[in-house]
Amino acid sequence: MLAGRTPPALEWTTDPGWQELLSVHELRELSPDEARLLLDRRSVPREEHAGLLAVTDGNPLALLVAIDAHTACRSDDDVRLAVAHVVLQRVVGPVPTPAHRRALEACAASEPTTEASLGQSDDAAELFQWLRSLPFVDLGPQGLYLRPFVREAVTTERRWRNPPDPSPDAERRSTTRRTGGRRPATGDPARRTGPDDGATEETSHAGPAAGGPDRLSRGAFESEVREALRSWRRPDLLATNPLTSSRLVEQHAETDPVAALRAVLQGALDELGQDPRESKSHRALLATYLGGAPTQEAAAERLGLPFSTYRRHLAQGLAVLGSLLWWQETRDGQPG
């Protein structure tokens, strides 16, 4: 018996002699039932199962770390951070350069990830091939997919290293609501923490840029839509999402930014559900983000779909939903 993080080389699987003797088994994450059984054996209350499964996606190592942190009565944020540190240390391991770290974070923020989504830099092709070689990255017909428990760890650790400064956005929201949804006439630039790599950029808030909102590019906007869906049940995370400063949210009748962001997302999902061509994608989005499924595998099981088919519907739904919200955000007149 041999074990490793990568599949056997082609010589093993194509050799006539070994073909009759070789049996390859991929050890994936625990199924929802297996993960719940482990939680039961560790005496974790049933009402706490969903939260721990959402953080770990059934990965045994991540689940054991989460159980230990939960047993020590640590907060939900502490549990997430404890899992993230262990996953990044023991599963991801050291990354070669800062560029590779940014590529990994981009893969966590954009699903699926393609070479084009990594930017126009000279090393985009090299970074894409590096991501493709990682044992916790899955290959799909539309690009690369980071395993959910690794994606959660990368996102949590990035936010821990570069926590967003809410004060500029909070002040802008407050000023906007006091002026009835109109942006203050000012040319002073405001600093914003970038959604992908923690970099800071200067933007002017005199009004929307010609190509889109003055805070986020289209790619970053659609990435934050996905992040908001993942954080649907976490108002503390939704409150730090840059979309709370989008025009759609600022001009919404709901005054609370988190409630307004949820209403905007729900409205777009409802609109998507009215299109018969997107019914499968709509169902995948609801099952994954609003339906309370602890893992994507569980969502696919609820829908009665093979996992690959489910992932295809989910990727299609995310793409259409992001495009719809971007159009609503940037079109002339009042969004709706």
C-alpha cells in the first residue's frame, strides 16, 4: 500500500503489468453523514453541527481542529481562525512567492479560476499551472476550483491578516443616508482595501466612473457577490463586505446596510428564478447558500444531482447573478 498527495504517475496506470494489480482510491472529505457521526462521537451538540460543517466541509483534519476549538468554548471567529491556521500550515504549506499567495487568494475569491482571471502579468500562465498542480485544487471544464475547506481557510486568514477598515465606508454610508441617497459632491479620494490581495487603492467619490461603480471593478464586484452569498448567515461578515457601499445598497429602502444587501441579493435571486432557462442554476444557488446545506456535496445530494453537474449549474448561476447585479449597479437611473 502506497499513499501520497498526488495520483500515481502515468507509468503506473498505463503499464500492462501494473494495470491488473493497481487499485487507486482517492480519499476525499467525509460525507455529511460521516462528519455528523464524528461530531456525535465527540459529543458535539446537534445544533452546533451545521456551523462546524460549514467551516470544515467535512475535511477530517479541519473538523478535528474545529471540534477541539469548540470544546474549549472559543468563539465562532476563533474556531474559524484556528482551522484556517492549521489548514494553511498542514494542507497548503509554504507558498513560493507573494505572487503565488495572491494567486491562491484569487482562486479562493473567484470560482472558477482561469488563467485570464489571474490578470495580465507575465507570470499568469506559470501561476495558473502552479494552482493546477495543487492536490486541493479540482479541475473542471470551466477552470479551477479550490476545495471548499481550503477556500474558507484562505479567505479567513486573508481577512485576519488584512482586516478591512470600516470607518471610511461607514462614514460614507452615514453621509449618503443623511443626504437621501445622493453622493456628497467631493473630489477628495478615499482609501479602500482591495477585495483580492489586501492592496489599497485611491478612488474618487465624485460620482460613478464611466466603466462602473467608483469602488470596485467588475471582477471585484462579482467576487464580492460570491463572498456575500457565502456569508449569508454571518451578519458580521456581511457588514464588512464592500457591497454595503454599492449604489444598489445605498439607494435601497432598507436603512440597515446588512439587511439592504440581503434584500438586494434576494431580489436578484428571485429575478433569476423567473427565467426558465436559469431554473437549474437558481436551484443550485438556493440550495448552496440560502438552503442551509453544510457542504456543496450535501447541496448536490439534496438536489439529486451528480456533483460535477451540480458544480456546473452553480458556476453558471454565480456568473449570471453577478452579471445581473453588475448591470443593475451600473445602469442609468434608479436600480431595481
